[in-house]
Amino acid sequence: MSSDKPRSYLRVRDLSIERTQVLFSRATEIKSLLQSKQKITSLQGKQVVLFFSEASTRTKMSFQMAAQRLGAQCLMVDDMLSSSMSKGETFADTYWTLHALRPDLIVVRCDGDSPLDEVAEKTESPIINGGFGSLAHPTQALLDVFTLRENFSSLDGLRVLLVGDIDHSRVAASDIRLLKDLGAEVRICAPDVFNQKNSFGLENFTDLNKAIAWCQIYMGLRVQFERHGTDTNASLSKEQFVDRFSLSQERLKYLSSDAIIMHPGPVNWGIEFQEEVARDLRFRMWQQKENGVYVRAALMEALLKEKA
Ligand code: CP
């Protein structure tokens, strides 16, 4: 159930659909203001901590950019070798240490075993989930849907295809939830070994060419080699994956001229996408990355406004 006044944002349903739409409107305003070099000071005097115990480029930098563009100070704990986690300090102890410094907001990226829900229950600083193991990446879902809204007049019935490593993708988990809540039709094309959970009961195309012909949005997902056990690697080789699930020049001809191609990044070039995909006019990954700043800015503003 969506909460009417969320203090933290851990999963997409922590914002009601109505509030998500308001957030998108504000993100549009912020985009327009920042693109025309106008100053926004809505977070002046605020301090935002980015606590990233897992690697990130896009999410971390777009939160930092967003916080600073809105006038906040941004502090980071993102180098696990130089933080006291390298000496064995736990995620929870590190979180409460940062919390004790009284920041206004903490953005957290962590592995799926970290007690994110437990700290969120007790925290006095709102938390934003910046990526939680394979479980959730709600701000990626927000920026993906925001990007879709810029490309399509309505999300209702929009045919979205997610391709590849569904089970290990926190982006897939959050995108599917939000897209379905907004009325999109979501299907997947994935090897069985990457779709064992099938928690949303989505139709899984066995033939990528047919899936491409069906969709209006082709969303590639990174093959998350670092999250695979040895069994997964043994049962599906890279070559087999590329043969059946890689988007290539040859396969692009099945994609409608009105369709778009997305990927949350980072891309394993030569695996999810062959390099020619980046030159296709339907490729929207750079728009997704830029939109991350505006959507995350709108979210921080909304949470801090409620806190004030
Ligand atoms: N899409 C995404 O979350 O990228 P990063 O891991 O670089 O933040």
C-alpha cells in the first residue's frame, strides 16, 4: 500500500500514484529551470549524505549533482576501503554513525543482506534507496518512467519489453512494479536461468525477434555477472546469451520505427547490446541518465519539504 506522506523512499509504492505524478511535474519544471541555467535554492542549508557501500556511477553522481544544483551540501561515504567498514564496522553501525551527525537526508546503496528496512524504521533522517541488492532500485524506476512520459503521450497499455537478467536486476523489480501500477503492459524475454523467480508472472517470449516486433519499449538489462553463482554461469555461456538475447543491427530491423531503446546502464557492450545500438536514433539511454538528476532532485525536495 502506498503511504500518503512518506518520510523515506525505499520502494516505488512508498509514493502513491498521485504523488508520483506530482513528482514528475516538478521534475519537468526542474529540468526546464536547470536547462535554462536558472538557479534553484529549494535545498539551501540542507545537508545530504550519500552512503554507497556498493559501486555506482550514475545514481551517485546524479544524486550529488541534484543536491548541489538545488543548493544543498552533499557529503559522501562511498569508498569502502577508506571507510571504517574496511575494519569490519557493519552497515548498521556505519549508518547510525552518519545519522548521529544529523544530516537532513541519507541516500543509501547497499547489498540485499543489509538491514535497510530496520534502519528506515528507526531513522530520523529520511532515507532514499539508491539501489538495494537485487531487490529494488526505485529512483531508477522513477527516471525510466519519466523518460517514457517524455517519449509517449500515455503509459496506459504501453508495451514494454525487459530483456535479459531479470532475476538479478533491481531495476527490473522496481520498473515492473511501477510500470504495471501505471497501466503499462510488461513482458520479458529472458533465459529460464535468469527468470526463476518470475514473481510478477510475466509472459516470457522465447523468441527475441518476436518480442522485439511486439514492443514499443525495448529495455536491455545488464547481465549481472557479479551476482551469479557458479551454477548460473555453468548453465548459460556468454556466447549462448549473446546468440539468443543480444540486440544487434540484424535484430533492430524488427523494432518499430516509433519504438525506443532503453538501458539503465552500465551496459556490457557486446552482450546486452552490440555497439551499433548506440548509434540508432531510437536509443534513449543518454536521456535516461540526464533525467536521473531532475527526478532525484524532485524526490529530495519532496521528502525534505515534508520533513520541514
Ligand atoms: N543504473 C545505475 O544504477 O547505475 P549505477 O550503478 O552506475 O548507479
